[in-house]
Amino acid sequence: MAAGNEVTLPDITAANGVIHGIDGVITDVTGAPKEDMDMNIGNIPAVLNGSHAVHFSTLLAAVTAADLTGALDSAGPFTVFAPTNEAFAKYLTAAGTDTTSPPHLLFR
């Protein structure tokens, strides 16, 4: 569990950290532990945008809109509790947001 959300896609390793896909959106973050990672793979944005893009395209749109790609591409190490596309859809629907808008328009 991560802040009341279930980890649905655990332990996705990136060169600068680890990603855990979760079934909700965390709106209050207090910190996460650091871990040593294998440095022979891509950093967090590259990993999320690779074979896992089908699960995390909304998160990537939010990270890009918030101009945080560079931060997540830096040395780290980071632990990312990453809401899946399904988690964002659930959150945005509950917030009364039109989830049919392209993700890059949702996070301006």
C-alpha cells in the first residue's frame, strides 16, 4: 500500500530509481526511501515511456506539463509511486474533470 493505494505494478527498475504503479493518485507526499539501482537501464522517464507507456501515458503527460521530466531524469535515486492511467481516470472523474480530453490538456 502507498498512501492508501494498492501497488498494482511493483518494482519497475530504472537507472535512477524504482517505479511502483498504483491504483490511485497520491495528493499528499511526505517522502520515500532511497535505494541503490542497476545503472544499466534508462532513467525513470525513459522506462515509463518505453514498454510501460500503456500504463503510464497520463502520468507522463502530467510530468511533461509540470516541466518535471528533467528532474526525474537526474541522478536520483528516486522511488516513484506512479498512478496508472486507470488511477488517473478514476481520480479525474471523481474531480469532475472531462477525462476524454487529451492528457496534455488536463495538466496545464
